[in-house]
Amino acid sequence: MINLLFLAHCSFEKTPTLPIIIFEIVTLVGAGLATLFLSKIKTKIIPRFLILALGVLIFELFTSPMWLNERLGVWAYLYHDVSWILTIGWTAIILTVVTITDQLLPQWKEWQRFPIYLGVLTIVVTFLEILVVNLGIRSYAPEVLATLTNIFVAGVPLLDVLYYTPVFTGLVISFYKYWSFVLDDEPLIPSKKRQWLRSIGIAFLAVFLFEVMIHPMVENRNLPSWSYLFFDISFLLTGLWVAVIGIAAVVVDRFFLHWPIVLRFMIALGVTGAIAFPIEAQLMSAGFRIYGESAVDKFTGFTTPFFNTPVEVAFAIPCYMALIIACIRYWETILDNRL
């Protein structure tokens, strides 16, 4: 029964049209040419591509209930409707924009170049989003359409262009940049003492912006009316997730500060997951967190022991935390080192 349920959830139109096949070929060839070009102006381009692709894939896995990618061919999918071809395409575009901007503006600080990345990518991604929508590849979940404005540009909702794209690219660029410091073995000056007010502010902003973006997937109900900031985003829950991240930071700083960065990051993910998942499970059980129909439709039917919570929720939490923690650490690093 579970296998049949899983197959039903994976059922959507996969048969490609000729224009879509051409789009896929152009995407893969373009990504290859972009990588070849970037390798001439930047070292270690393949590892950089893989790091950024991982960030894009994490984002796509976490937010997959918000949109549907169809007609790419059975060969094009990794999980449900998450396509490796689209992942490669987005990665090549983002890496190209970031690398060329860094080459053209080497004297600018990181925080000055960051809005340039977002501005250029918002324009580029807008045209590509229009393309995939009009090819019949991309469509939006009913919950997403219900929360958007009624203003569309060539079939693409304006909010998707002006809000979703900068949040998406901002998170994955921060993820990429943070791990690029590790890849390049940057001579960073470790902060002797974490500036907690600044860190909490960065964490709250990152969590809030991401929560606003994904709120069509899950609704926060039955919380005090005075706690809602925007839509159903409650500062009580936003503050709770920030506190969980803060606890992980204290644990890492206290016991693992001299461990390699990769291990510290994995420990932070482990600590946040160990705390956040039981909280999420209890919030779901108590009716404070209600997942939308599009998200529930992608649940396989498998649940976790003890909490009886969909395994997809357990998997989503580390994805969420990986992007948020990397974003926080990137901004802490560039501010501490005045990069």
C-alpha cells in the first residue's frame, strides 16, 4: 500500500515536448560552456560548481511543494519533480553572475557586491522563469497562487520575481560564499568573542525572510493574534528557531571551537535538528503547524519512530538549517573580517 501511495505521489506528466528537449540540451551545453569559461578566470571552478549546486539542490528539495516541474523526461528527475537539469542550469547562471561580478569589482567589499548579485540575477532569472513557465515546465502550487498578488508578467507572478528570486539567490549565494572561504583556505581572523546582538539580528532576518517565502507550505495557527508579524508568520516561532540556532552556536563555541569547520557545521546541524525536530513534531501534533495539501501530497507515507511524523519533515529540517546557518556564518565572517 505504501509503495502504491509513493508511486501515486510521483505521478505527474513527464513526457517532454520537442521544445523542452531543446531547452534541456541548451541548458546542459550552456552550463558546460559557462564552466569552461569560468575555469579560465577562476581557480577550482568544478568544486565551486558542486558547492553551489548543493546549495541550489537543498533549496529545491526543501521548497519542492511550492511548484511543479513537469515534462522534462523520466531521466531528468532526482526526487519527485526536483530535476537535476534545472539544478545545473540555475547553478551555472548564479555562479557565472557571482564570478564575473567579483572579477569586475574586486575592490568592492563583499556586502557591496551582494546586492549587485541579487539585482542582476533577479533580471536574468525573471526571463528564465518566464521561459520555463511558457514551455509548460513550471507551474505553481494552489497555496502559492492563493497568496500571490494578481499581477502576472507573461504568466509569472510578480511576487515570484520581486521576492522569491532574491531570497532564493541570497540564501544559496551565502551558502556558496561561506564554503568558498573553506575551499580557498582564506586567512580569516577568528572572532575572540561572538557579537550576539548582531548574530541574533542576522539570524532573525534570515529566518523571517525564509519563513515568509515558504509560508504557503505550512500554516501557523492558534497562536496569539498579537504575535503575527506578516501573514501567519509569528515572531514567537521565528524567535524559537533563532533560539535553537543560538543554542547550537553556544555548543559549538564552547566545546568544538578548534575543530575543522566542516565538522563544526555538521555538529551545528545535528544539534539544531535534535532540538528543532521534536519541537516541530509537537507543534504539528498540537495543531499549531498545519502543512498544506501540496506538501502533504508529496509525503510518501513513511513516518518517524516515536513522533509519528512524516519522514519528509525530518529531512526538511537539516535542509532548512543548512541554508540558514551558512547564511548567518557568511555574514558574521565578512563583518568580522571586514571583507
